[in-house]
Amino acid sequence: MTVGAGGGSIASVDASGRLRVGPQSAGADPGPAAYGRGGKDATLTDAHVVIGSLGADTSLAGRMHLDLDASRDAVGGIADKLGMDVEEAGEGIVAVAMANVVRALRRVSVERGIDPRGYSLVAFGGAGPLHAGRLLRELRLNRVVVPRHPGLFSAAGLVAADLRIDDSQTVLRTFDPDRVDDLVAWYRDAAARMLRPLREDGIPRARARLMGAADCRYVGQGFELTVPLRGLGVRDVRGLAERFHVLHERTYGHANRAEPVELVTLRLSGFGTLPAPSPAPLRRGASKPSRTALVGERSLLLPRARRRRLVPVLDRETLLAGNRIEGPAIVEEMDSTTLILPGQRAKVDALGNLWIQEVK
């Protein structure tokens, strides 16, 4: 699942005096007050400018400089309503936004029986890496990875993604393992329909891949689970009920094999494998970043801190494979900013990804 907390999310105070962040957004135009395009609402970006994780010297997308005074004025309106100073309000906006993301992540992990401590989080987008360290600590994740050029991550994925075609058929009947011939026939016909357009797009059969699935539920349930099939033959489809029981138990912690299974929708996806671009490996360096990587210092109000402290700012483009960065630190690049908290360490791998972990 992908969870977002965009920099344009607008902060407000509701009638009961509670601070809220989103779902309204200032978008890109006029955008946050810091953009200097006429925006007046306090946004998550403005909060970061106020507390220092984004500085007035930061150049977004290589050319846009942030307006600290405009951000302070916008966040000041929130501060006045809450009866606190501007920096407290800025940290409060960031904290509320992170609480929203944490709740969303818990819904797709803890509430489904998955322990997030065994998983890594991919932080991408312009704002994702800025919050990576906070989420790592709040959810007690194993680690966080910040890919190269995280602000362009979605665009790069779109360019590199394989071709995909989907087909589905509503069935809505109790599953009977002895009556699957018509189900197998549908998968066979759907596969033939899919292979034709893939072939027309220049995908030979050797590079075409088919994946079947079915939406199933216990009779009387109001929601389904999508159960993947190992293949499209009779034996694979006959085993659908047992695969549903196993998936239900893994997802919700229980299963009832005596309960009839209802088959809701048949699904088939066809993939055409395209040549994947090979990322250029990074030159190897020492564990300590070179002096040229350090581009300055910034006064930053860290989470739950009462006073600001000077934090080193590094240029990601000059980091080398094997470099280690001890928090607190800020790593800047053209399309994003990464914040590493005290007690955390980031390591650059051979492909330039940043891996952030708590120091044990």
C-alpha cells in the first residue's frame, strides 16, 4: 500500500479547537505560502520551513527558493488560534500529519496481523524522505530505504513498468471443487484474448506472463480476499478454497474450513516484460562522507526538543557508496530532502539508495 502526506496538505483548527492537517491541499498553484505564489494557508511544507527541516536556502526542483517570512505568517495564524508560539505550531502540524500516516500504515499492517517491525518502508516523493526517520521510530520499523531521486520515483516506475492487461468476470456462487470446468474455460479464453494485444505490442510469448486470481469470501461475509492462483489448470482452480482458507488465516488470524466459500470474481492479469533500465553503480567511498558533501548547517527544531540545534546539511549528489551518516543530519537533493534523526544512521548502498536504521 502507498500512503501519502503531501507538502501541500493544509492545516486548520476546527470548531472544537483541534488541529487538523488535510485532506484539503494547496496543490502546486498557488501551493504553500513558502512558494511565494500567493498561497496564504498554512501547509505541511510551511511547517517544515518554520521548524527548519526545510530552509530558506533550500532550492526546490533546482530553482524555487522558499519564503521563510511567508511561512511564519501562515503558521502564525494557526499558532494564534491554538495559543502557542509559531515554532510549537509548526512542530504540531508535522506531528499531526505523521499521526495520520501512522494510522493509515497500522490499518494495513497491525490491524491485519502483520508486525511492521519485520518490514522496510520505501520513502519516496518530495515529502516522503522528510518524514522517513519519524515513521521509522514511531512504527519501530526494521529500516527505511530512500531511493535515488525519490521525487521522480513514480515517474521512473511508469517508464520502467511492464505492460499489463487485466480482465475479470463476476461469478457470485458457492465454490464447488467438482464443478470447475467452466471456470477453467474462462481463464483459458481470457488468456487467449490477452495474448493477442500483447503480441501486437511487440511482446513475444516468451516474455508474456499470465497470473490468475479470484475474489473469495465466506458465505455471508461483506468483503472479499483476492486469492492468487499458482496456475490456470483444473488442479489449480480446484485448490482455490484451501488457498482462501490459508490466506484468510494469515490475514485475519483465523479460518473455518467447514464454512462454504463463495466465489465472487475471477481475475486474470497479463504482463509483457520490457527491458529494464540498469541503474549506474555508485563510486565507492570511505565510511565518512567527503568534506565536499557537507554544504552547511541549519538550525533545526527536532521532534520533542525544546530548543533548536545546528544540524549538518549534506549534498546527496556527492555521497558515495559505503558512506555512513550519523543523525541528526539533513540530506538534500534536487527533488527531495531526507531528515535523519538523532540515534539513527543512514548508509549509502552500491546503487545510491539511502538505508536508514536506528542505532542499537
